[in-house]
Amino acid sequence: MKKTIKISLGITIVVIAIILIIMGLNSNSNQSNVIKIGYIGPITGPSAVLGMDAIKAIEIAVDETNAKGGINGKQVQLIAEDDKYLSKDTVNAYNKLVNVDKVKIILISTYGGVFAVADQAKNDGVVVIDPLDCNKDLANADKNIFCLATETESIGTSLAQNLASTGGKKAAILYSTKDNFMSIVANSFDYEFSGNGGITMKEGFNYGDTDYRAQLLKIKEYNPDALIILGHDEQGFIMKQARELGVKAKFMTTGTITSPVAQQNANGAAEGTLLAYWDSAKNGSNVKNFEVKFAAKVGRPAILPLTTHPAYDTVKILTDIVLPNIYGNVTGNKVASELLKVSNYQGVTGNITIDKDGGARIKESVFKLVNGSPVSLQK
């Protein structure tokens, strides 16, 4: 009897071992047939306008690739994480993507979040690409950090040139101190404006503030020709409070004023604002094709094309050029090496070449907010 029990137990153990081996083989097989791409950005929260449409554009690019059979027979799997534009949440999302999901390529739309994970990404052999912001700090961060997006410095430069060309001599800047992004814009404005004989005063505010009257009263006393407001959805509250306090300066800002929430917060005060912006309309039929696909998927046009078009192009470059040239396991070094070879790629943002520093920059120009929508000042 005891012998029978021992034999049965032995057979059971062998069977379980075989099942585990088969499961492991199937798991490895499934993993080997998938190429994973991660995304981290603000899909919800007060900065959601920067990520909620970007993720849809990325999904379109991934779906197009998989519909064609994937990459070298492998399907692309997108894994998205919402960090609400909070760097600490970017770090948590990064750790999950890398340590649990085993992702080697991550797109990150949270500026401070890119720098928060930069050293860790280097050690992990992970390539990070920012499809929302591009400037010298990002491009030079490390060899595994890339950016394909509108140029941060061009936001400040274009606004300063416009103000100087219309005779403006005094400007006040009210900017978010949440990360270095808005200070780069402020500094580029100041540098360009001072070169044209202008004088600038600067006041900062904390992310999450709701009362800006102390800064605005200082600005009112300064009596500038323009108030440059650099933030996210909170800029609508700033505009509203500025007008209530009698600040008469014209408003200048970034493309985030196109956010419906920001305009709602402004309660009508945003109309006529000058904004640094990028428009894809001049780039031809491939742009129209993408925008038709986006509207079909989301049910409306993109709120902020500078969040969607570069994100789409980033994934298309990965799936059309970079990843097909990589055979076997995807590694950060291989991806980085192939990205640096990208030249004259015709995307929906235009002709794209990734510079030696890892950046592909798109210039912004000045638009005017008319009936809630940006209208170009260029003829």
C-alpha cells in the first residue's frame, strides 16, 4: 500500500514538472513573439491635454503595424501608464514597465519624469524617448535619451520676437516652477527679448496653486506690455484673476491654452491670447490621412497636434525603421544605435532627421486664439 502511494506521488510530481516546463515554454514563446513599447504620461489630471491624445496617436501607429503582420513576425504590444504629470509617479510607472513588463523602449511625455528616470534607464539599458518636448538639456542628457518633438526654446523665442516686432518694451513672465521646462521657456524669452531692447520681470508659482493674486498685483504695478503665462490648465485661472485685478497687458502663452479645461477656467479671458504653437496643416496628404484616422478613433480632432503627431511619428520610426533592423532580442543599445541613423524620414510632422545629440526638433511659431482655436499669424 505504501509502495503504491509512493509510486502515485512520484508520477504526480513528474506530471506537475512536465506541466510547469510546458507552461514555461509557452510563456517564453509568447514573450519572444511580442515586442513591447511602453508609454508614460499624463492621461488624467490637470495636465491631461499633454497625454490623453498622445496615447491615442500611439495606439494608431501600433495598430497599423500589427495589421501588417507586425515586425519580423512579431506583434507590437503597447503598455501605457498614467503618471498625471507627476515625476514620482513617472518613476513608479517606469519601475513597473521595466521590472515587471520587461520593456526596453519607453516614450515619456512628462518632462521632469524623463530626468527622474534617466540614470536608472542608463543602468537598465532602456531607451527613453520624449515625444512632447525637445531641447538641449533633453538631447544631451545621455546617449539613451532621445526627443522628437517641438523645440522648447522656440516657444520663448517666437513669443519674444512677436512682442518686440509690435513695439513691446516691457514683459512680465508668470511661470510654473514644477520642473525646469517652463523656466527654459522663460529664459529663452528673456534672452531673445533683451536682445531686442526689452526688459523682463519674472514671477513663479507652485504646481497646484489656485490663488495668484500676490504675483499678479506685482505685475500690475510693473505695468508690462505683455504677460507671458507659462503653465497648464491653471493658466486659465491666472488669466481670469489677472483681468479681475485690472491687469491690462496682452496675454502670451504656450499651446496648452487650447485645452478646453484651461479655457473654461479662464471664463472668456483667454480669447485673443497669442500662443506659441505648431500646426501640421502644411505637411500634405499623409497628415490628412492620420488626422482622419485619429478623428475616427477618438470622435474629434486632436486638441493639441504637437502632442499627437510627434508621438505617432516616434512610434512609426520605431516600427518602420528601427525595430525591423534589429534581429533577436531588443536591447537599448541596439535601439539607440538605429535611432541615430534616422535621416530624412517623411512623417506627419515633416521631414525628420535625428541629430547626433539624439534630438529631432520642430519649430513653433505664434498663433492667436480666435473662438477658442489657434489661428496662424503667418500669411
